Amino acid sequence: MTGHSALAINGGKPVRTDPFPAWPCFDKREEDAVLKVLRSGKWWQFAYGQGLELIEGESQDISQTSWFQRDFARYHDCEHGIAAANGTATLEIILRALNLGPGDEVIVPPYTFIASASSILQIGALPIFVDIDPLTLNLSPQRVEAAITDRTRAIMPVHFGGQCTDMDAINAIAKKHKLFVVEDAAHAHGSEWKGKKCGSLSDAGSFSFQNSKNMTAGEGGIITTNNAGLAEMCRSYLWAGREKGRPWYEHHRLGWNYRITEFQSAILRIQLERLQEQTRLRDANGRYLSRALRENVKGIIPQTNDERANLISYHIFLMSYEAAAFGNMTRKEFMDALTAEGIPCSGGYNHPLYRNPMFLNKDFWKDGFPCTPGYAREINYHDFIDTCPISEKFCRESVWLTQNLFLGTKTDMDDVVEAIAKIQQSRA
Ligand SMILES: Cc1ncc(COP(=O)(O)O)c(C=O)c1O
């Protein structure tokens, strides 16, 4: 430990000057894959044929998207994968394919990215926020049941940071009340619950491949499911309402064009090849850091690992910062000092989702639809401030580290602990 040496923010020597592993990561395999698509002239999946789900095995000339969908789904213990433009679109498509819409309510945690809730509004249903668990920081099953009404149709847990939500409890509640479950697995590529992959633990899973995610093509998303009928519906919604085996210009339902390109799929196939090794590395480093912080530093509380979540993607390493243990340094002062010591970090969301102006003003569709009489019960999004105290508190105290920090060595983790301990000692 560095003892009482001056903080880097005050001109002292930083704990580390070496950068953490860069993100996104790529090598010649991605370069070759992109060039191959470019030169083929086949830049979208349809270039390979009219079917909505391309058939493999007939020739070597197969769409990158078809390969990727199959391989990603198999890796995630699912029979069907439907790749899409992004991880917001995939949530919308799943909800629509489950036949949800105006008048329906979907339970979702408020400590998440806006897409988890905006996707619900985009299909005309209403997000109902239920607080997170103070330890795992995921949707609290204990609180879900009290929020169920006769309008509730689905629960959408978010495996936040990559740690699986308590799916045993969520699925039991859903079964009892006959609700769908949709996993927002945007952070949970390769994560496991009792040995099974996230995205395979419910009716359908949704992943994102946006630039920061643990696998990326800049943008992209995929739906995973073991329900063939649901997969077929998702494909139809994604392909402008087309139906398999029917004429190209025959549209059966109100769909979108949310398709992915062959360039993205080609990159993602390579990224998938690295996923297992990278996930194991992030998991090992994340758990090591979590233990080391608990043992060596007071006032920094890492997200608690549920032991059933046996593999954690650590898309985000979450910690609570308690200012009292740091001589009442504000969280911003702490984060600035930590960054200056060579450990990049951020505070995450400023407030839970329901505090966004869009919810407080119900600035959704025309005249506040779908939050309008006739379609919904009276909902005041201000009220969730009282019912979600854990999310409120965590927004004030959270400090995030990103997944690329966990692609290095245990020594990198030791640096994180040393930097935090150094800041703490400077205020002792
Ligand atoms: C929890 C969560 N859900 C959904 C999304 C949406 O993914 P995308 O950015 O690919 O639309 C994100 C993206 O950051 C996310 O963090």
C-alpha cells in the first residue's frame, strides 16, 4: 500500500499510469470477416434468399446473420436467435410478439437504462416500476407480487451489470399469476444462473451489441427463445410484418425494419468466439476485486453475488460509496480522485428512470397515451419515488467500473484496491 503519499489529483504520483485493456477489442479475424462481406456484395441477409430464417447446410454460401443467430442462440442454451438492429428494438419486438399493447402493464426495475422502460411504452403498454434488492441491486422478487394488478401481463427483470436476477423467484411468481417473463440481458452475455445461460431462463431474452457491451459490432441486438411460435412472430415483426412462405410484398401485421447488417453479424461471429474466455476472465477478476474490497476497504460496498449466479459477465462492476468512510468526500470528489489515480470510473444514472421528465410529465404519445383513461388506471410516476427507496439511494451512492477493466490481471484489481485505500487514507 502507498501509505500517505499525496493523491494524484493534488499532484502526487498516481497508483497506475498503464491503461486498462482497450475496448472494443478486435484482431485480423474481424478485419478479414468484414472485408469478406464487403467483397461478396451481399450486405444484408436477404441477399441469400427469401426465407425469414435462412437454412444452413445447403451450401457454403450462407448468410453471416444466419450463422450468428444459430451460434449465439446455441451458446445461450436456446433453439432460436433473431438478430436485430439494437437491444431496444429486440425488447419492443418481444413484447409485441407476446401480443402486449395498450392497457397492459409490465413490471420493470427503475435502476436500468431507459430502453427497459421505453420499449414497453413504444408498444403502448405501461411500465410499472418495482424497486431493486439492496444487496444484488436487481429487481426484488419480494416486491414484485405487491405490484401485480389485473392489468399486469409481464415481468421484465434486468440482469444488471451482468449478474442474473433471482429467476427462481421471478418465474415462480410469473407462473402463479400467469405472466410472461422477458429477460433484459443487455449486460449479461454469457452469464449463468445455476449453470444455465441468461436469455434462456424465461419466455425470451434480449441482448445488446452496442459499442460498450461485452460483445459488440458498434450496434446490434438479438432475441433468444426456446419458443418456436414466438421466434416466428419476432422474425415477422422485425421483417416488416412478412410471413414465412408467403409473397415478399405481402404484409400480415404492423412490423418494423429492425434488421441487422451482414457486416455486423460477421463481426459478432468473431466476438462470440472470444466470449467464453473473456467472460471467465471478467468473472474471476470481478469476484477477486469484490472480495478484496470487502476485506480491505470500509465504505465501498460491491454488489452482492447471489451464489446461484455462477458466472457473471461484469459488464458493470457496481459499488456503493459511503462518504462517511472517506471523511465526507463527495462522491464526485472521490470519483475524480480515483480517476486521477489511473482508475477510470463513473457514477452511472443520476436518478431512477421514473424521475426522467418524460415520466414526470407523461410525455409519451399524443395526450399522454397510453397513460390515459380508458387504457390505463391512473398512474402518477412521482409516486414511485416513495416505493423505490433502494434505487433512489443507489443512484446517489453508485460508482461503476466498466467491463474492459476486468480483461487484465489480478494486479490490475490490486491497483483498484490500492487506489481506493490511498484515497481513504488521505482523509484519515
Ligand atoms: C439494460 C439495458 N437494456 C437495453 C439496452 C438497449 O440496448 P441498445 O443500446 O442496443 O438499444 C441497454 C443499452 O445500454 C441497456 O443497458
